[in-house]
Amino acid sequence: MTAISGETPAGIVMNEAIELAIAEKSPYPEASMFIDADTPYTERDIAHAFAKGLAAVVVSADGSTRIIRSETAAS
């Protein structure tokens, strides 16, 4: 799992996802990039995740998530 670091919504959700993965209860694909929604770079970051074969977990300011997979992203 990778994310844009810091105390952003994506960073917070990624940290929660790590804890859930340790407990084997994560709802997110193991090969994911956590991306903040509503930034000027969101689309670019999603494309970057897809280019690396990752799913994109797009996180809104309220902490809600949307998992987006490309055709080549690992599940």
C-alpha cells in the first residue's frame, strides 16, 4: 500500500487500512494507492496508480472511499 503521506484523508485511511490488514480484515486490495480526492492532482495520481498496476483508493474529505481498479490493477 502506498499513499501521499501526511495527515490527509488518504493518509488517515491508509493507516487504518494497515491496521485492518494486520487483523486480516482490510476491505482494500493489497496492491493499492491511497489518493486524496478533490485535489488538482487526483486524476494524475489515479493514472499513476494504474501505470504501476495498483488499484486506486480515492478518499474524500469526509473519509469515504471509492476503490477504482484499472484492467491491469492487481486485486
